[in-house]
Amino acid sequence: MKNWLTIAFLCIVSFSLAGNEKPASTKEIILEETNQSPQYLYKILSLRNWQATQSRKNIQLSAKDDSFIHCSAQDQLERIIEKYWADAAQLVVLKIDSNKLEGRLVFETNPGGTTKYYHLYDGFIPFHSIVESKIIYQKLNERLIDQSLNQVKVNN
């Protein structure tokens, strides 16, 4: 990828200099490179939605994912669970291969917020994009994570 960016930058500079135009800034090229999503994103579901997903091609989502599908980076999971899932006795955390998502993935803040999250617009999470799933049991604000990893069998 870096080699491609170097070649693209050299071509832009060459064409710009040939036409006596200003060369494109390196900052613009670097921004394109950093706009990539991480290899894995995470989605939190209710246990009920996860169970309903088992017989489907796509993940069964809640009504909260109506306008877009809420996803997060790994370092955001604990905060999201504490803020939005504190009252849930059980929940499921899915580790998803972001390259297999269907739709338009945008890294942005929620309305009125300051923290950026990944939102999937006009799309869905295919079952075959799941890399791992973990069921989390919560009791009186103490979390007990089921240490056994539920492997997902998919046909690619």
C-alpha cells in the first residue's frame, strides 16, 4: 500500500509540475491511507438476537440499528457495555471481519457526542463475517465472561 501511495504521489507531483500547478499536499494522501477501517470491528447483540441469527444469513439486529448499524473498535467495548448494556443479564459480543461487511462504513460521532464510532449505512452484517462470538453474563454490576469461545462455523 505504501509503495502504491509513493507512486501515486510521484505521479501527482510530476503531472502538477508539468502543468506548472501546485503539487498536491502529502497530507491529503496520508488522510486517504488512515481512512481505512480496522481489520476487525465489534458488534454487541442481545442473546435473543444472537439465537435468532443462528438460522439466518445475516445478523438479526435490534430496532436501535434502524438508521445505521452501530459497530465499535475493541478499545470501545468496555465503555459501550457499561453505558448501554449495564442492565442486560446476557449479551453477545461479535468480532467481525470488517472487509466482509456489506454497506457503507463511516467513522463518525453520534449526534450530540464527541467520541467517534463505526456506523454501517445501507447494509448488513453477513453471518460469514463473524470471526468470534462471546457470551457475556452480567450479575450485579460484576461481569463474568464465558471463557469458552463459541466458534462460528461458516461456509465461505
